Amino acid sequence: MILLEQKILLLYKDYETLSNIIFIFISILFPFTWKNKIFPIISLDMVETLKNQTQFIAGMDESLFSYINKHNIKIGNDIIIYN
């Protein structure tokens, strides 16, 4: 999925591990490079960035994702979500 330059959202409960996973995803692209946006940690204030038209790789805490779903906050329906 990364090579297809999709909008990718990774969910995890530990910020440090989540950030590391995102940078591992980027490093396994070698010899290619990721030219789009990278958001290692998305906070509630940054949820609007998930509506971007450009591709990205982002990380979000599982509890924040649950909060967003519970309150019907729209993040876009073209995002690939990995938990």
C-alpha cells in the first residue's frame, strides 16, 4: 500500500512504538523515497489534516480514534486504516 501512495492511518496504543512503526514503514521503501506528508502522531487538534487531498502516512492513538468514531467526527472515507 505504501508504494501505491495511499492515505494510510496507523492505530496503536503506545506513542513511541507508533512513531517507530511509521518510520520503519518509510525506511523499508529504500531505494524509493516517500515524497508525501508524514504525521507520526495525530492529536485531536490535527484531525482536520486527515481530510487533506494529498497522500500521507499518519499515526493515531487508538483511544483518540474511538473518540472520533463515537462523536461522528468525519476524517474522510478514502483512508486505509491499520490497527
